[in-house]
Amino acid sequence: MPSTLRHLLFIVAPLLIVFAILPGVYENHLMLFNFVVFLILAQGVNVIYGFTGYLPFGYVGFFGGGAYGFAMMVMHAHAPAPLALIVAGVAAVLLGLLLTPLLRLSGAYFAIANLAASLAVLHFVANPALEDITRGPYGVSLTATFNPNAAYWAALLVLALTLGVVVFLKNSRFGLALQAVREDPVSAAMAGVSVVRMRVVAWLASALIAGLAGGVYAWYVSVFFPDNVFSGTFSIFAIVFALFGGVATIIGPIVGVLILYGVYNLIGFTTPQYFQLIYGLLIMGLVLFLPAGLVSLATRRGWHVP
Amino acid sequence: MSPEPTPILQADGLVKRFGGFYALGGLTFHVAPGEILGLVGPNGSGKTTAINVISGLYAPDGGRVTFEGRSIGGLASHRLVHLGINRTFQVPKPFLSLTVRQNIEVALAYGRSASAPPSIESLLQEYRLAEVADRPAQDLNNVQQKTLDLVRALATGPRLLLLDELAAGLNPTELDWIASRIRSLAQAGMAIIVVEHLMGFIEQITDRVIVMNAGKEIFEGTLAVAVKVPEVIEVFLGGEHAA
Amino acid sequence: MIRKLASAFAAACLLAAPVLAAEPPAEIKIGTLYASSGRYASISMPVHSALKLWVDQKNADGGVYVKAFDKKIPIKLVAYDDQSNTATASTLYNQLITQDKVDLLVADSGSVLTAPAVAIARDHKMFLFDQTGTGASFFSKDNPYIALMADPVSTIWPKPVADFLTQDGPALGIKKIAILYSTNEFTGTQANAVRKFIKDSGAPVEIVYDQGVPTETTNYTVIINNIRAKQPDAVIHLGYAPNDIAFLRNVNEVGVKFKWLFCIYPGLETELLEKNVGVKGLQHVFTYVPPSELDYPVNFGMKMPEFRALWNKSFPDGKVEFGFNAVAGYTTALVIEKTLSVATSLDQMELRRAVFSLSGQLKTLDGTFALDDMGGQIGELTPLGQLELDDHGHLKFVAVYPHDVATGKPVYPRP
Amino acid sequence: MLVYALVAGLLFGLYFSLVGIGLNLVFGVMRIVNLAHGDFLMLGAFIAVGVSALAALDPLFAVPLAFVVFVLVGLVLYRLLVPRLQGSVNPEMLSIILFFGLSQVIEALTTIAFGTSERSIPSSELGAILAPLRVRLFGDADGPVELFGQTFPATWAISAMVSVIAIGLVYVYLYRTRLGTLTRAVMSRRDEAFATGINVDRVSAAAFGIGLGLAAVAGVFAPFMFGSVTPAFGEDATVTSFAVVVLGSLGNPLGTALGGVVYGISYMLVQTYLSSWADLLPYVLLILILLLRPSGLLGRRVRVA
């Protein structure tokens, strides 16, 4: 069996099926929805960080951009949710195009510039001068498309698409070439890889993923402020989850989200007063003791991790 | 030497500046298919810069470089690879977290070799990497990494190959082995430019050398003749001319 | 629309019937969130602490009277920490509804953290006790599942300020007004409202400066200088507590004396502002007169002095400041208590009916509880007042507008 | 208005140089992105609040205290965190996440200890010991100071003055002491510094300690420059520090001073003429500088992929 099929059959399908069944069993649908959103975002981070080495510290810029793309379509064009969702993705891709010059930066410089870019987008969207377009700081209320159930299924669809992208990257020469670019751009160019084009494609793909996630999020929550959808914790969580599991793999980010976001919710439900403290310590421990993620426990033993 | 065929690469008055420093100050030379050309000269004479310009790492600031009659100055590296130019690096830079096989796969897939490229298995066998094929490149020793760098270049089916200090750090047996590989590549019609400090190695494999100083060529001919030219001797100051 | 509500109500009554027959529960579960850290912690903690105070007080007394079961039942407060993070807040609101199956859902403080609850509550047909989320977008005709407990909606809150300037102002010599606001939902909406009230009044006053600054602004020296250049007779500054602290400190440090200056938080969080700005810096400043100064006639719950004494006893370490937000939390609690004492079942639509039935009737230490038909709070209005020093050098409030509650004359211009 | 904005921007900017300089040192020497930088600032502010409230002393006394305490904290943290971090595959990236975790821990602990309310210090307390000097210079011991015929908060002038002194001392450290010279060597060529036998570990530990100490010193003035502080104050301060540092170029303390001033002046100009867009400024400046002049205003270092 080709590995692509194996990955789709034994990783992607079971995950999707579980999350399709869970709402019937477990009633905190928003928690399930947030799991799906973080699965999407963590894989989006995986695409850009895992496969090209750019750490998108302002990843939430695309997410918020998508959410506002969705909101503006609903508010101004009275578009139906599915169409608005597509526009959410397009909005994020356009934002990604605008930010492609950032790819000239390396390492921490890229991470910081990306963070600054996401904050710039936040303050732009939230400026009262744009009240007629974005509702500025006053927040949007999308009662016309309010349908959490449909939004949940849309989120699963976006997750399926995202996982499809990652499976493709993991099994294709394209993905291999991306990793080559990450390891050494000069050598990659000397292998005939168009370094700039590869990076831009990965960058836009991860922007699209976050934009769609932002779109379904806007659809689901329907009332939000700029601070809600541009909250830096989306970036941080997505990155920490992806790293915890292990990037450049399919299952790493999935395991990362399931375990770490699970633990996060467990702490939140049980010992709320030390929530932030415990979580901060957990993150530090992760970096110090498992810097290559959980999958490294397996790869260190020479096992292959998809 | 047989009568010279048409050159595959022709450099005319190449200039490369870094700030006010002229790394190349009007370098002119050519190389023909099937020929092994040595670039020699003291440190800082512009040998590696020449290779970097030809392989597209730097755009030239002046002069002209043509490959198979086509001007290639300033083209991006991957475009040059597709045209049939490739190189190795003084310090090899394989894709460390990828396996040896994956390293070669990338080049095979993206090299757009004009001729059918050699198969991955034959490359692994021929260059003694079969045993480590499924290990990540970071596990390889320096010589193996250098070989992998060469194989990565060969996988794109180049017609012009630039070798930057390939021989450094190899023991005599390995040197003989790699020299024979290079010669057989040339015999198959590949043009090869070798930058090297080891004069014995240069003498062993090159048909012709260009001696460089301060970004320009000061001698062209065989090494045996070069070492008798006073200007060349002066440049090396009795340095490395082992011949 | 009315028909829709009516049918929903009818359905609710049908559902309510079996609840009445059921055994009384061992406890009434009230679910809420708070932010112990992050950007909204300083407004969330006082509100939440007040709610907790009420729960402890009632439970010590055997619980609250619940009409649906005609007996006192202890309260269980299910509270989670959202850390000012709205995605976390969403999950936790949902957890409260679907897993903990709380009987009453109470939002976290402030509009940003209330926002996620609005849609979730509506989706699960849970009535949302909105404590201080004054966002105008929360209240719509097609959403019956929300009411604002303790703050007036932002669109009408600043009416006394505008009315004073347009009606009493010209006689005092106030002709030029400057408005400076932080660009967030809370203060931005109030700025819009003030501007509209002033323009619509037709009074001979002119707005000579009207600028929004980012909410993160903590540095007003240059802005103060720019306002001074316009020579306004009155300056309205609308910002959150940290903005007010920085603004007032800068005003004093630069040595500017605006003839008439209004800020929100000297009235709402007087102790906090006094600690950070100092008594001298607050003297002559106009602000909202908090309920703690007005001694509203109370027909339910503790009076202000009692509440304050209990607060100081319960939180002696001063980590959570007593102030308007503390009162807001307690007001929410009182609305809940009263609601439980009149609702004939714990069904959500019956709770809504009970809450709305209190409108205009319930008088707490926060003033008269009054709702518009969308659930927006239009009672509990705060008059305009001025901070002056009493004989002992302590701050006191002088209410100046509306005239029927006024306790003195405004000092204008500031000496 | 223009003159006022320019002078205010200068004072404000000099202070921001001090805010950023510790971050610069840590990143320049170790390639570590200290996302908890703003939290150390916040802790410095709490030390000042404590000195003022408990001991009733001029907050200026908190400056040496904060510096010494946080140099020590820095040395301990360095031992605990950095060697493990440097041993990983990509320390630069992982440091971002590690120090984000640390910032969470610091904020949580501070909240548990002090609560969430805004804290500050009366403006008149800062520089109380300088009162005789002020009487001689300005004629009174209280109230604003006059510069170019305009009045500015005295606290701003004092903060700016202390910032200049602190930056001067950093300059002396880097250019006039042996450890400082080695520090510069490590900054410019970390890889080669190892090869030349410099005790990179010692240099780094010192830089880390001094970086944290400087952040805490800047924090002492935060209650005056920002009106008040809360445990959540660190996050915004960190991002602004990055803007200042990147503006000026990394690894160059004079650059940070220039970056701070450029940032301060442009901030005040935007606030004067386009006030509601003022918060876009640091981010847009940061991105533009990175893209157009990647080495910063005074830098040589290449940071292009």
C-alpha cells in the first residue's frame, strides 16, 4: 500500500471519524470545536515551521484576517456562510501575499517581524476610523449566519483539507524539497529547487489554512471583538502544540494538540487558580527536556514516525 | 591535448565587487566539454568567488558569462542547475535531517536533467553510499558528506561541474578513487572546473590550469609550464606549488 | 417577533411544568468565569470577588430562597479562570452549560470576555446574566437570552455628562469642549454617545478637539499639550482605569489646569485612583458619582456601608480593590437572588421573565434596576459629580447633575 | 506643538533606549529571544513600588537594588536554562517558546503575590533626594520642569537622565573593560569566539545577568512613565522593546539609544497628528526597518535568509 493511502486511512480518517462522532457523545461542543480549530492551526504551523523552518509567531494575523474576511462578507455583502468562508481563506492568502517580503528575513527576525505584522493588522482592523468597514473596536455580531452546528462540520472539512495538505507534503517530492530548503537553501537551490517559490507556496498554504480556521471560528462564535480573534494565544498555542508533538510529521501536531490542549482544559476545569503558572512551567519543561517533541522519543529509538 | 572543441562556458572580463573590494577584477577564461580545468591561486585570489558567480550565488557586477552560447550572468542558481551547471561546496551542506536517499531524491526530482539521470541505486553504489542510504545525512562523516554533495550535484545531470576543494581532507586512497571518478565523468563529456589547493591532485587530473591572482587570470596552460613562470612563482611565494 | 417570543414562552411553560414537580435539588449551581491574569484581570477580579462574597454569605445562612421549590437551597458557585483569553472563555462557558449543567449562567466582566458567552448562551437557550458587558452589539431584538445587570449600556451612560455641558454649561461660560477617548468598545461607544448628545442638543457649545487614542496608551503628555493648545473650556477623557491614572498623573505633572475635566474612573474606582493619582490630583475632577456615594434607597440586599464593611473584612489584603466593579458584582448577585425568589421554575425563559419583572421594581445599592426590551440596562444611572476635599482633606463627591439629585454647585473654573 | 512633541519624544525615547538595551545585550550575545523581558521590567517596577511603600524611600534607591537583585537572578536563571537550551538543535527558535513560558510563570507568581490591581508611586517621590539640586536649577522642588519654554513632567526628565547614565555605563562596560571587550567579540562572531578560546559561557552569563538587571532598572521608572503597572504589563513592554532594539540594530548599545530616540520622537509625532493610529507605529516601523535596512540604523549585521 502506498504510504499516502496508509496515512490517509490510518491517521486522517480515524481522527475525522472520532471528531464526527464525539458531538453525539460529549456535550461540550465548543471544546470539541476548539480542539478542531487548534488541530487545524497546529498543522498550519507545521506546514510553515515544520517544512520550511519559518516560525510564524504572528500566525494569528491570518486567523483574525480570515475571521474578519468572513464577518465583512456577512455584514456588507450578506453572503451565505460557505461563500463567506471561502472569502475568509482568500483574505488570509492576500494578507500572506502582502507579507511575502518577510520571508527575506531569517530566524528570530522573521518571528519578530511576523509578530509585529499580526499586531499591525489587529490595530488596523480595530481602528475606529474604519468603523464603517470593520466596525472598528466595537466588535461584530453575525446573527444572520448563526449556526454552530454547521460551523462545526465546516471546521471538520477544513481540518480534512489541512490534513490532506500535510499528508501530501509528507509523501511528495514537493514536501521533501521544502524540507531541503529548510535545511539549507543554498544546497536546495543547487538541487534545482526554486527556493523562493517553494517558500511562498508553503507560506500561502499555511495562510490559507489559518484563514479558513478563522472563518469557521467567526461563523461559530458569531459575536466577537478584534481582541478576540487576534489574540496572541492562538499563535502561541498552535506553535507550542505543534512543537510538543513534533513538527515535520503528520501525527506530531495531532498528538500535541490532543495531549496538551487536553491537559490545558483539565487544569482549567480542576485547578483554575494556578492555571497560568502550571501551564507556563509545562511549556518551559517541554523546551528544556523534549525540544524535538514527543515523536523524538520514537525517532531516537530509530522508529519511523509518519 | 586534442584540438579544442567549442567552449561550453566562456567568461569575459567578469567583475565582482564587495563594497570597495574587487574580488573579481575582469576574469576571462573558458572551458570545453570533456575538459578538466584547474583554478589555482593563493587564498583570496578569487577562485571561490568565480565559482559562486558562475553557479548563480552572486550576480556579477560586470563582464559577461555565457553557457552554451547563452548569457547566464545573474540567473538564479536553480535556473542554472536546470540549464546544466552544478557544483559542490568547500564545506559540504547536505540536508542534515533527511536521509541520504532523500537528499539524492530531491536533486533527481528537481534537477530537470536534460539527459536521463542515473538511477538512485547506481549512484549510491558507485559512490559508496549504499550502506548509509537510509541514515540521516547528519550521521555521515566528512568524507561521506562530501561524496553526498557530489552525488547531489551529479543527480541533476550537469554538463558543467564546479568542484570547490573536493579533495581537502581525503586520504591518499580516497584521493585516487575520487580522481578516477572525476576523470571518468570528463571522459563522458562533462566539463569540470576544479578549485584546489592540493597541487598533486590538480596535476593528476587537470588538462589545463588557470592561475589567478587578485581576481584576474595571470597564466593559462598546463601546470607543468605554470610552475616555471616567474610571475606565478612570485604569486605563490614558494608556497604550495608542490609540483 | 412577539409571536415568536410568545411561542417560545409557551413552550418554556410546558417544559417548566415537570420541573416544578421534581424533587428540589441539593444545590443551585451558578456558573461563571473570571480572569485571574492578563489584560482584563483588574476589572474581572473585583466583580467576581463580590459574587463570591454573596455566595458565602448566603450559604452561611443556609442558602437562597428559591420560589420554584419554596425553600432555601445552598448555592454552588462553579467558577473557572479564563485568564483573559477568549478562546478559553468560550470552552469554559460551554463546559458550564453542557458538563456542569449549571442552573444560572453568569458572564465574566467586561465586553471582550462577555462576547463569547452571548452566542453560546443563545445557542444553548441559556439566559445570560451579563454583569458588566455593556457592548451594544450584545443586545438585539431576536436574542431573548441576555440581560445586563450592573452597568448602563454604553450608549446612554454618559448622558448626564453631555446634558450638564449643554444645559448648564453655556451659563457657566463653557463654549469649547475637548473629547479624548480610548479606542475600545467601552469608551469609544461612550465617546460616540457624548458627541451625538452634544450635537443633537443644539446648545451653543462647540467640540474643538475630538481624538481617539489606542487603549494601550499610557502616556498623555503630548496629547495634553495639544488639547491645551485648543483652549477648551471643558475636557472629557473617556478611558479605562490605567488610562485615567496615566492621564491624570500627566495632567498634574505637566502642570496644566483644565478649567473643567471629566474622567470615568475617579468615580468608579475611587480608591484605586486615589492610591495611584493622589488626592490632590483628583480634586475638582468631574466624574460619575458611584452608588456608594449616593446611598440609594434600597429595597433589597445590603446597603452600601454594610457591603463595604463586609468587603473590607473579607478581603483585608487589598489585592482586590473595593469600587464600582465590586458593587457591580454584588448587584448581579442581588438580581440573581431576587430572580430566584420570584421565578416559578428554573427554566431559562421563566428566569428571563422573572428578571424582566424586576425592571423598575428592584432597588439595590446600585440604584434602580431597569431594562429595555432587549435586555440593556437603562437604570442604575450614575449622576455627574465633582470630587472635592472635605475638612479633613479627604475626597468627597458633590453631585451636580441632574439637579434633582444634586448635592452642591459645581466649582468652575477649576481654581 | 511640534517642538513640544520633539522634546517629549526625546525624553520618552531616551527612556525607551533603557527599556530595550537589556534585550539587545541578551539577544546579541546569546541569540536568545527573551520574551520575558517585559516581565523583568514589571518586576523592577514592583521593587520600586515596594521600596516606596514599605521603606518610604525615594524610588531612585530602588535602582541599585533592582540591578543587583536581577543580575543575581539572571546568573541563576542562566545556569538553569541556557546550557540545556543551547544544546538543542535550534536554540534561537526554542528560546522564543521557553521564555514565553517563563513570562507566564512570572506573571502568574506576581499575580498570586500582589493581586491584579494597578500600582504606582506618587510622582513627587521620584528624585526627592535631588530636591536641593532642583531648587538651585529650577527654583522649586516640586512641579514640572521647564525646557525650551515648555513644561514637562519632572519624572520624565529624571527617567531620561538615569537612562543616559545607564547607557553610558553599558558603553563603558563594553568598550573599556576586558569582559566587555570579550562580550563584543562574542556578539560579532559567536562561532569564532568559541574557537579562539574565549570563555563564551562566562561572557554570556554576565550579559544575561546585566541584561536582566537593566530591564529591572528600566522597570523602576515604569510606574512614572506608564502611570501604573499591573502583573500583565510585561507583554506590551516586550514588543515595544523589540521595536526599539531592531530599529537601532542588534548588538550595538549606541544603536539602541538611537533606536529609542527615533521611536520616541516618531511616536509623539504620530500621537500629535494622527493619534488613533499611534499603536500601529511600533509594528510598522519594526517591519519597515527589517525589510528596508535589515541591519538597523547603525548596524552591519546581515539578517537575511
